[in-house]
Amino acid sequence: MIEQFELPAPDLPTQRRLATRLKSQMATVEETRRRVEEQFKHCETLRLKFSAEAFAPEVLFQWEERPLLEMSKIVSGVTLGGPTAKEPTRKVPYLRVANVKDGWLMLDDVKEIDATEREIGQFSLKHGDVVLTEGGDPDKLGRGTVWREEIGLCLHQNHIFRVRFDQDQVCPEFAAYQFASKYGKAYFLAHAKQTTGIASINKGVLSRFPFRLPPLKTQRQIAARLREQFTHLRQLQNALRTQLEALDKLPGAFLREAFGSLAG
């Protein structure tokens, strides 16, 4: 019964000292959290700035423009829960929308699917493929990255497009950065089918993407510069996430310390 719970009751001066200390500690936590969150947002601002510099209009529109379909093979992936195949199947990993982030892959939870050898041959990812999600929140259209054979054999879901380039003409990493740039996002948003809070693109829209094609050497230079910049920012953001997780634990620790001393 709560009526029988014994609450430590120190004298009033002690109560006030504890309250003052806890108030100060909590305020410090909140101020530190605010500063860390500002740094996190600044990293995102820098990411957009670096991308905007690499694909600035005064440079971008000097490059040759070609429809994406002319330079790549675009494939939508395997359909989940499709008709049962008459051929034998085996379990293989497959890439879901949840695995594909903006500029990186989250592969800590990769599911498996029963696939035929025909499906495995048709939908297997290869090193250098660019994977793009077909839809989601409007600000996430064109979300994707480069597949680098992080998993030996992996298919891709039908809600993920696989764009495979002739790498003697196109640097896949440069292509992924162009899709994610303000230029790429603007195209996807302008041509997407939109419902309440959700936007999606189809294979036809992606095929007509007005790809900007500088010399291969330039593509590789831009990709290398952005990779270095984005890698540094991602490392910094990971460190900031760790700080935020630690800050989340501090209020409870302060309370345990304050009231644990009373119980003792």
C-alpha cells in the first residue's frame, strides 16, 4: 500500500540543497543537449552545403545532359509474396527499403527471401550498383547509395531500383551523389506521384532523369571529395549521437545519487 511507503524526510535545509543541486545539474544537461543538437544540425547544414558546391548550377549545366536510361540498366527488384514458383527455391538475403538510407546502408537487420535461381540471377546486386528507393516522405525521394558487396549474395526488393552503369563512362558514386543533390531531389519531387504525406517515382520517371555527365576524371574527383567530406561528417554525427545517449542517462543518475544518499 502506498500509505505504508516510508519516504525519507531530511530537514528543510537539506531538501533545499538537494533541490538546488538537482536543478543546476538538470539545467546543465539541457544546455549541453541543446549545444550537441545544434552541432548535429550544423553537420547536416554542411552536408547540404558540400553537395550544393559540387553540383552548383554554374558548373552543373555546363556538363552534357543525357537521359539516365541511355547510360544504365534500371531494374525494379523481386516482389515479396508473389506467386509460388514451380521451380526450386533457396533462401537468400534481400535489401529492403528500411536498409537503404540517404548515402549509406543499414545492414544490421537483413531479411531473407525464398528465391528461384532465375530470380537470383535477375535481381542480384553487383559491386557498383546504385540502389534507390521508389518513395516515402517527399524529402526522402531519390534516397540511395552505392552497393559495394557488403553481403556476398543479396537481392533487392521491388520497391528499390537498381541502376547499373558502364563504369568506363560513369562513376557510380558520383551518380549517387548527383541523385541526392538538390538538382536530383528537385527532379524527383517535380515528377513524383504524391498522396497524403507520401511521394513515389516509377521506373519511367527514373529512366528520364536528366543525368549530367562531366568527364570521368571529373566525376571521380568530385566523388572522392564528397566521400571524404561526408565520411568526416558521419563520424562526427555518430560521436554526437553517443553524447546524446549519455546525456539521456544523466538525469536518472543524478536522481539516484541524490535520493540514494538519503536512503543510506
